[in-house]
Amino acid sequence: MPKKEPNGRHDERAEHEDRPKPDKLARVEKLFRLATDKNANEEEARTAALACVRLMKDEELTVIPSTELETVKKKIGEMTQTMEKMKKAMDRQFMKGIGVALIGSKLLKLNF
């Protein structure tokens, strides 16, 4: 959740601080590869697996299978399209409201 400054505004920098840094993602990937490397020393692989899990826990990272990732991307695309349609509909309604208000104000002026 974005942090608020004393003036009530959201601090954009604080919002981005919650995201894991790319170097930490690269570190998780490196540790994961080492932990799953069949040629690695068993103790080294175990230590890498523990370090990988700790880093993922600290950074609140979740592993999503690539098949699920495609589904999520598709749903996000559909939601984005729906939101754009809703925004256009709201804009049209707003403009209609302004038009009705302008016509109403003209009619009131003519009647008085």
C-alpha cells in the first residue's frame, strides 16, 4: 500500500520500494539454478536452496508456472479493454450531462 506524506499525497517512491529489485530477482534465479544443478555439490545445492527460499520469503516473491502466467496476462488484457470501454462510456455520459445542463440553463433563461 502506498505510503502517505504529511500533506496527504501518495509517495510514489515509497510505492516502488515495495517491489523487489532486479538484482534480487537475478540472485533468486542464480540460487535456484545452483540448487537444481545436478552437477553441484549436495551441500552447496542445499545451501543455495535455503538461501533462495529465504530471499523469496523476504522479498515476498511467488513462483507462477509459465502456463498460469499466460492466463494472467490474458485476463489483464481483457480487464484493461473492459476498463477502457467503461471509461469511454463514462466520458460519454459526462458529456451528455454537461449538454443537458447547458440546454437546461438556456431554457431557464428563456422562461424568465
